[in-house]
Amino acid sequence: MKDFKKIIINPIITEKAAYSKASVKTYVFEVAIDANKVDIRKAVEKLFNVKVNDVRTLNVLGKVKRSKFGFGKRKDVKKAYVTLKENQRIELFEGA
């Protein structure tokens, strides 16, 4: 499809993501809106040199916000919950 670095935009590091990493070995990434599960799997395996077991995706619609200038909308985001195979881990998240 595209360059792998354009598919994985950035990791999502929140309390919920940290809990899912600790309990079920799942990492959360913000991915391109038009990326599918196969593209996400290939990108994670290539960029982080790990084996992926499962990929789940979630589309988050941007909120409508109001200011004194009128209404605006935050951007839409696509999240990917990536579960790795046994004894695999991504070193990027170890400091968080």
C-alpha cells in the first residue's frame, strides 16, 4: 500500500493503553485512516521487528467543539490495538 512509516502515525500512551500493555500484551497505535488490518500488521512487523498475533481497529470520530468564533471539529482518528505473539515486545514502550 504505502510507506510503513506513513501507516503508523504514533503510539498512544495513556493509562488505558498502559493497562492493556501490562495485562494482555496489547499495544495501541494511531494509524492512517485508510489503513487496513493487513497493512497495519505488515507495518508493525517491519518497523519493530516483531511477530503480530492479532490486530483490532477502531475509528474515533472527532468531537464538535464551540468557541467564540463558532463551531469547529477535531480530526477523526483511527486506532489499532496490536497483540503480539508470545515472548515478543516493543522496546519503544519500555520507558513509558
